[in-house]
Amino acid sequence: MKLKAIIQRMFESFIFIIVSTWILLAILIYFFQPKLIFFPHKELEATPALISLQYEDIALTTIDGEVINGWWLPHAESRATLLFLHGNAGNISHRLDSINIFHQLGLSVLIIDYRGYGKSTGEPSEQGTYIDAETAWHYLLKEKNIKSDNIIVFGRSLGGAVATGLAEKHAAAGLIVESSFTSIADMGKHYYPYLPTRLLARIKYSSIDRIANIKSPTLFIHSKQDEVIPYKYGKQLFNEALKETTTTKLFLDTIGNHNDGFLLSGKQYIDGLNSFITDIVQK
């Protein structure tokens, strides 16, 4: 009987440890969510001058008083302007390869750092990124006198969710969503399948609830080898977008991992972008 009691206590202790660990992990994820999602890098490691592109360093003030840093890269024979919303890590200086591709495609580019990234002030937040994107949009309209039907909104990874939020509010010439996800809750479920991520997700970025409301032509890009954001989420976004039938919705399969796939895909990626841009740009 004594051995049975000892085993019972050990089992109860084991269950207590498991439950306590589960609760502690859930609490940590709930309260420290921003630290799990945003990975800003403050120091700019290069500028477009490194790839021989002329640019203007800009500072935009948001409606809530933050100063957002960015680069404006005009193209001498611009056929459209691309608003570049980057992913959750690094800063604008880590996107020179993409900037160069868009320049070669004949696009002027405005790329911004969200609050808390690079030289931008403040701390990153979901609502803050939406405000920052909105600020950049209005800069193009009001300061650069560019019409909305000549602006393409581009978002990669987390930037795809920010771009989707912007495109739901404003009729852009087109939207490009690259290597992005359906929602933070779905990403949480992918990485923490044993936790109630839908209850824990204070940060939403629920693109899946917005995408069918967007009436701009949209191109989705994703690689089956993406090790960070599963390919299935890109496909789910695309399938949901098809519910809006008035404009073109396209999907471009690429190869390679999450961060370098656009480079590894090479001509396939560039040709896909070019075809989409050519179709949507006002003649």
C-alpha cells in the first residue's frame, strides 16, 4: 500500500508540473506577445547608395506623434509606385535586394520602417504598424501627388498583413502579398498546437478576415519550402480572396526558404511580378 501511495503522489506531482508549466507558458505568451512577434533592428547597415540607387531619406510624422523613417527612391521612367511594407525583423537596410528588383521593374519605391524599427521612433504594435502604413500612403498621395490607381501596395511576411489592412481601406492599383499568413492565431496554433492560441492572441493581424473585402487586383506569392510561414496559409488567403470576383486574383508559386526564396526563384519570381504589374498599371 505504501508503494501505491508513493506512485500516486508521483503521478499527481507530474500532472501538477505539466499543468503548471502549461499555464506559465500560456501566461508568458499572452503578456510577452510583442517580443515574440516583433524583432526590430535599430542600426541601418547600408543604404541604396550601396547598389548605386539615388534615394531620399524621409521622416514622416504619424497622427499619434511618432516619426517614421523611410526611403523614397524615384525611378526616372516610373510606370508605377510601390509602397514596400517589410517583415517583422531587421529594418529597411536589409531589403536592398528587393528594392533593386523593383527598381529594375521600372517602379518608384517608398519603403518605411515601422515604429521602433531602424530610425523610427516608438515601440512596434499591431495598431501602430497600420498607422505607419497609412501615414506612408498619404505621403504618396499628398506630398508626391501620386494617384491611388498608380500605387501598388507590397507586403512580405508580417508586412503582408499590414498591406492587407491598408488595401482594405484604400483602392490601390494592386496588392502583392508575399510569404504571409492568415492570422497570428493560426501561426500560434502552428507553433504551439497544445495552447489555446485563439484565446491568447492579443495581436491579431487577421488577414483572412479582410482579404475578401479587397477590391484591388491581388497577387499572392509563396514557396512550398517556406520553413517559417507554411505554404498552406498563403493558399488559404488566396482561396478566400477569390470570393471577391470583380478583380484579378493570382497565385505565384516560388521555391526556396522564407527569407531567400525570392532570390532563389530568380527569373520565375521577377517574371511573375512583371506580368502582374504590367496588367494592372494604368496605360
